Amino acid sequence: MTSGKVRYVGASNYSGWQLQKSIDLARANGWEPVVCLQALYNLLDRDAEYELLYVVQNEGLGMSPVEPASRWLARAERYRRGMNAPVAGTRIEVASEKGWSETFERYNNERTWNVIDTIARDQQETGKTSGADRPELAAALPPGVTGPIIGARNMTQLEDNLGASRLAAERTSDAEVEHGEQSQPAPYPYDVHRLRLGI
């Protein structure tokens, strides 16, 4: 560190073209390559699928999602359709007060409630625990995502989140994989691209 060098180069909060440009500049100049991306990505925040996930897969980067188990899904027992305010004492209440990105107002929409409803429906139809009883479902991500960043505060939360690696290997049930698709239709041409990603 004292010599001003870095071992590995990563990026965060980039758009697709910025990430690709960084990779191309490093390659053209013989610089240390960009090897990983940290980006917001979970079942409610899937915009990374529009551009970033393609760059990650095509260039062989690692991807570490921020908040892979969105609080809305990891604590789904607290959030139900018809609510008009966040649960008292939660991070979402604090976020709403301070104007952070995960405000109640931002996620209190049909897309969020559709995902939560679908998780609950999957549980009833398959007999498998999900949603409130299976918070690691929110961290089960498609191929190309190599290291979700989890924020466990205790052993129970850690064990729940580590279960995501098993779920990712199983790819979960068809309904579970598809419920994000049902809730966030992608505009053209990204609707076509998603088919190629297998998500």
C-alpha cells in the first residue's frame, strides 16, 4: 500500500458502458485489468441485468451484489401488501427518514408486492418454506454472480444467507426463478437479452 500499487482492480456503481470502457482501456494499455464488479442486485433490484451482467459474463469478471438479500425479502414477514408505512425500528424506517436508497416510498409499489406475493404463493403450492422462513431465497442469484455481500448481524442471519449457495446450485424451483421476471418486465431490447442470460 505504501508504494501506491493495488493487487486487484474492481469497480462499483458503474453503468455498462463505463465498465466496458474501463476494461478496454486497461487491455489496450497493458494495465492491471478490472476483475470484479460490486453492484446493486437482488430480486427487487434487477437493473444490472440490462447491461452489467452481460459485461461481467462476457469479460469473465467476478460480481459481488450489494444487498443480495433485499431487506424487503429477507424479512418478508414484516412487509405485506396494503402497508402504508415501514415497520417501526427497521432500517427501512431509518432509510425513509434519512432519504437513503431503500426508502419505503421507493419500494412500496406493485412490483415489490408481486414478488412478495409470489414467494408466499410458491410456499403454499410447493410446501417449501420461502419468504419469511427462507430469507436466503432473496440471495439466490444467476450464474456469473460469484460473491454476494451479506450483512449478517448474528449466526442465524449468517446461516440463512449461506443457504443461498445451495439454492443457487439447485437454481430453486421454476416458480422461484421466474417470480422476479413476472414483477419487472424489461423494455426492448433487454427483454430479448434476458432470454440469452437464462434469467
